[in-house]
Amino acid sequence: QVQLVQSGAEVQKPGASVKVSCKASGYTFTTYGLIWVRQAPGQGLEWMGWISTYSGTTNYSPRLQGRVTMTADTSTTTAYMELRSLRSDDTAVYFCARENWIAVAGTSYYFDYWGQGTLVTVSS
Amino acid sequence: DIQMTQSPSSLSASVGDRVTMTCRASQGISNYLNWYQQRPGKAPKLLIYAASSLQSGVPSRFSGSGSGTDFTLTISSLQPEDFATYYCQQSFGTPRYTFGQGTKLEI
């Protein structure tokens, strides 16, 4: 069965970096892209970026451009999201999700499997 | 970037009610619209993709409609497990995706 298993909770100081992992299993890793989404306490979902697990091509939210890097290791079927220069408003639960698609008169993309989430707390 | 606006932001209903919530895009997005349900402390769960296609395993009381800029999610007969927050998400701007701010469905 398809699973995305994320790394555990992190506590970091302002200005530090954090790297969250997302281990995929149960499907061919390079066939599907992955996205990262975060959710601040009591807030909605914020799309952070997308990575092609096949080519490594990325597309980041303009809000995070310059501070975020997404990578994918095909040998271990694991994706990573690194966020640098952490601020208190980066405190959130971070999710990875698999990008699936359906091609009917155009291609519609959606996110059908999600990781369990990783809480990142930024505090001095 | 495409902005998604959901209404209402919260909604009170009872078990057995029929409820509808809406999602509006800042520009036409054809049918590239998905709906998710999120329960507290859990990851989002895909309900509807391509505006009206029911994800496998999702109860048939959930349905979606719309095209262009205006979309709706309808729950035909609320069950206790349906009280959650619902998000729409556009994929027209792939891979620059955006979510709505959510509609919280409360008892």
C-alpha cells in the first residue's frame, strides 16, 4: 500500500535550518511528483512547493523562494524539504503529499496520499 | 498566482442535514479543482478531484460541481464523522498550487 512516512518533530532556534524527510513506499517513486504543504497553528494549508521525483525539477512558492530547498533521493525513495533562516512564523506542521493526475480533456492534478505531518517549532 | 476564496468560513449544521459550501477562483480554472477534508490533528484527505469525480473509498454523500470560477461541495446527509474543515485547491496553475482558506463545519 502507498505510504508516505515523515521524520519526527523538531525544535529549532530562530535563524537555524530544518530538514524534514518523507519516505515513500508502495509505488514507483519516480512516476509521481511530490508537494510540500505547511499549516501554522489554527491556520489553513499553505502550498510550499513541488518537486519532480523523476528529474529533480522544483517550483517554490514566491513567499519561500530563497529559503527553501526540496530534493529527492531516488535510491532511498525519500524526499527532503530544507527550510533555512527560520523565524517564529515558520512554526507549523509540515506535510508531504503525492501528486497524482488524470488525463481527460486536459490533465487534472490532485494529491491522493499524504504524510502524517511533522511539527516544526521555532523558538529561542 | 490564482487566489481561492471559500465561503462561508464556518458553518453550523446537524446530523442528517444537507450542506453546501462554495469555492471561487480569482480566474477561470476550468474543472481543475479538488476538495479535501481535514480532521483535527490529521493530514488532509482527498474527497473530490477534477471538480466532480469522487475519490475511491469516499462515501457517495459527498459530491462536487462547478466549472470556471465557481465550485460547490455538497454533503447530502451529514454524518457525525463529517464535522471537519474542508479545503478547495486549484491545479490550473500547476505546479503552482493554491488552497482556499477552509470552511469549518461544526455541529
